[in-house]
Amino acid sequence: MAINDHPGVNLAKVTLSKATPTINLTKPGEQQGIMRVNLTWSSGPKGFFRRTKPVDLDLGCLYELSNGAKGVIQATGRNFGALEDQPYIELDGAGSVSDGENLRIDLARPELFRRILIYAVSSEGVPNWAAADGVVTLYPTAGPQVEVRLDSPVAGARCCAIALMQNQGAGIIVQREMYYIDGAEREIDQTYRWGMPWHSTGA
């Protein structure tokens, strides 16, 4: 059962956790539009005696459409995508710590998508994930906001697979992943067996 099927749940925001890791994002009968996916984080310790580099995270995703097309949306290689045409996913320009970074996904026709893996990657080597205190929030046009906190950090990991969206016939299910990976986007692909031709993506 998806967590928004439970009675008494606050529909303003749902936080995915180990105990409640999934939610049905596109219920039958709901009309969805362009969903914003926002990543925010802290730049890390401040002050004259700061010993660690500021944290700088990039938001991205792997996608697979129902027609079999696969790709990556990320700033590396300037793969920003498109909303009005395939893949119907677009990354905003370079974000900042204050505003975060944003992906936009057109869910008006959820049947066009098979799966989308949302991830964060450090652009400055291995980040201090605990200091980053990252949060990804999904803002669908119908239904509650969905929050996933980048907790349970793993030392030495450069990437974090955050959430997996999958079309399971009865709607798009969002599943909390929180899988830290020692590597870059290519290693995320290998971990999830996406099968991307990375030689052509600029990653």
C-alpha cells in the first residue's frame, strides 16, 4: 500500500523514510502537469577556521521512456533535456546553495515514462554528506509534496541515488533509494543496470 493511501496522513507533505519508502505519485483520475524536483543543501561549515571545502552538489537523473529511449539529464556535457519534446524532462541552469537546483518533469502523460532515477553528484570531489544536509523535494501539481532527505551518509561516496520513479501501470511510484555510490554517473548506471552509452554523453 502506498503511504498516501493511509487514513489520517498529512497530505501537505510526505517524507519518504525506511519505514515508509514509497508513494503513488500519479493516481488514476488525477490530472498532473509539470512537476518540479528541487535539491537543496548546506554549503558546509562557515567561518575563518573552516577546514573543509564548501559542498557543491549537482542534481541529475537517468531516464527510460516507454518507447525504450534512454538518456541522462545533467549539467555535465550540457545535457539539459527538454520539456516540450522527448524526454519531457529539463534541468534548470546552474543552481546555487540558496535556491538549490531544479529538474522539471512533464507528468501530463505519465504513460510516456518507464523509470526515472534522481541522483545528486558532487562537483568538487567527495563531499561531506552529513554537513551538506541535502533534501530533495518533489512538487507535483496534484497531491502532496514528497520529501527525501539525504541521510545515512557513506564516507568516500561521490554520488547518491536518491529516488526511483517507476511506471507500474497503476501510476508512477516514487521509491526512496538513498544509495551512496563510490564513483560518478557511470557507476550509478552500472549499479542500476541502465545500459547507457556513456561515451556519447560527455560524462
